[in-house]
Amino acid sequence: MKPQVSISESIAFNNKRRYWTVGRFTLLGMALPSFIFLLLFAYGPIFGWIYAFFDYRIGMRLSQAEFMGLHYFRIAFSDPDILRVLLNTLAISFLGLLSLPLAALFAIFLSEMKWKKYQKFVQTASTLPHFISWIIVFSLSFALFSPESGLMNRILLQIGIIDTPLNPMANNQWAWFFQAALFIWKGLGYSAIIFFAAIASIDRELHEAADVDGAGRYMKIWHITVPGMMPTFIVLLLLNIGSLLSNGFEQYYVFMNPLVQSKLEVLDYYVYKVGLALNDVPVATAFSILKTIISICLLLGANLLSRKIADRGIL
């Protein structure tokens, strides 16, 4: 015999099913604008890859352009400047990766601050540079390091630390390190937010058990905080490895000058220079396609390596 179901139980079941159905469609509706935005601005531009196969110039119709096959890819590979551009891109990107462990260390320092008001002040002050545009950063750098009237140069000259003014914005030897330092300063506090949230999600009972066992502050940081942050660190590291060839454009565009051009021409800037300044859209598109393919390979390789390391129990 089938079990008897009361009318109240049947109504409750139908209401529950209707609630989950409505809730599911509500969540899908909330995610729909983000999905449309992703299609338009992430997958829509992929249609522009077609320009790499045609002899296209700005202002002409694609139907008027001659099909060239892989001709422009061969030109991109044989470009005499591509090795120098890739070296600049990878060097600055690897220096920028230092911001990840520094952000994790900074988040640990923030979490260990006992005075909460001071903690919030430091966190807010360190996050603000992320929202400053690069043209403002250039103005601040010029005000500090200008050889004629820079504040930092005047202070160092007056106290006798240096004999001649510093000019890091026009120093070809220090161009990589100066740009990496600016990048770290600008994004350190913002990157630390994610690690700070990871630390806040660690079970407080672990700290209480460590207190009972007599563990000190540094022992708790090393054996509780650092392992709790490691999954977040690995995910962010994978994302950063996948974007090694994407340094951005604005920073190097505003700091570009003839004295440091050979060290600041990264791939994104070089694509802009070839495509818009030199009106060679097919070659610039070929560079962009190669950059995307290499970035995907780097991301997949880093993900595979992290899985093998995790399977061996190293992390």
C-alpha cells in the first residue's frame, strides 16, 4: 500500500517546489546582465581576429580587403623587435609577481593589528592608490623625481645622500624596476583585500586550540594563517601566470619617452603602436592572437603543475 499523504503535506511540498523554481529563475535573471556583458566585451571582440587574415587598413570595408592567409602571422614572427618586446613584457611581469607574496604578507600584518581603527585606516589608505589613474601617478612621480624641481631630489641633495639628481623616469637601466615598484605600490593594498578575507574565513577555533596548546603569535601565523591562505594564493598565482603577457597599456603609454622606450615597449603597447600608430591592423591582430594563445597555454600549464604538486601533498 502506498503511504497516505495529507493535504497539508501536499500543499507544503508544492509550495516548496514552487519556491525553489521561482528562486532558480530569479538567480538566473540576476546573472543574465553579467552574462550579456561577458558576451559583448569578452567574446564579441574575437570576431575581430578575422582582420589578421586580410589586407585590411583603417577606413576600408572588410569586403574590399584581399585574403592573405597566414601571411601576416609570418610577418609577426619575423619582426626584429618582437624578442625585445617579449623580454620587456616577461621581465616586468615577473617583477610584478612579487606583489602577490607582498600582498599576502601585508594582509597578515593587517590581521595581526589589535587596534581596529588603525587597522581600518591603514587598509583604506593602502587601497586608495588602486583607484588613482596612471596619469596622476605620472604627475606624482614627476613632482617627486624631476631633476630640476623634484621634492625627493631636493631632500636627498640637501642632506648629502646624493651628489647629482636622480631621474628614474629617464633611466634606461632602472626602467623595469621603477615601473614594477610603481605597479606594486599601486596595487598592494587592493590585492591584500582578498588575502585579508581569506584570513577572516579561517575557523577561530583553530586559534583557540593553539592558545590552549601554548602556541605563540608567530607559530599560529605559520601553522594556521599561512596554510589557510594557501588555496587563495594558488588561485591568484594561476591567474597572474595566465596574464603574464598582459601588462596593460596605460602605465607604459604615459611613462614612455625616447630614453626608456627600448625597455618599456611591452606587448600591449607594441600592439597599439603597430595597429593604430603605423596603421598595420593585420599584424597587430596577429600579435594579439598569438598573445591570447600563449596566455591560455601558460594558464593550462600552471594549472596542471599545481594539480601535480597538490597530489603529491607539497601544498
